[in-house]
Amino acid sequence: MNISINYSQIIVWLIVGALAGSIAGVVVRRTKEGFGLFTNLGIGLVGALIGGFIFKALHINLKLGKISVSLEDLLSAFIGSLIFLGVVWFFKRRWNT
């Protein structure tokens, strides 16, 4: 499997990740603030990288169109953010038992 990723894709993932992390924080915490500005940003950045790699590896191209970044980038970052939060939740529960 050949996964070639260029710098511009990583930059898009990071920018979109900030937005996706905020959305994921709002969805998961059910509050307007989510987890807070910097935590939302971190979640989104990690989620954008996870989602970007997953979508690229699985050759997922939703052809949702472009704004300044694609809606596909935002969706993959959001999904990656939720996956990251799920992993954090899983390990947090295992360590607390």
C-alpha cells in the first residue's frame, strides 16, 4: 500500500482539525465550550491526522466538493477526532478500574 502525503495535505488536516476538534468537543461534551479551546484544538489536530491517514489508506474519496478546504477533509478530521476520543475514553476506563 502506497500512502504518499505531501506537506499541503498535512497543513490542511491541521487547520481543519482545529475546527473538527471543536465540533467533536461540542458533540461529546454537549456543551458550547466542548473540552476548552486548547484541548479542542489538540483533539482536532490528532483527529485530523488519524482521519486523514485512514481516509487516504482506505482510498475514501467522498467527492463532497471544495470550499477553501474540502468538506471531505473536515469530515475525516471529525471522524478521526471521535476515534481519538474513543481510544482515550477506553484507556481511561481501563486504568481507572
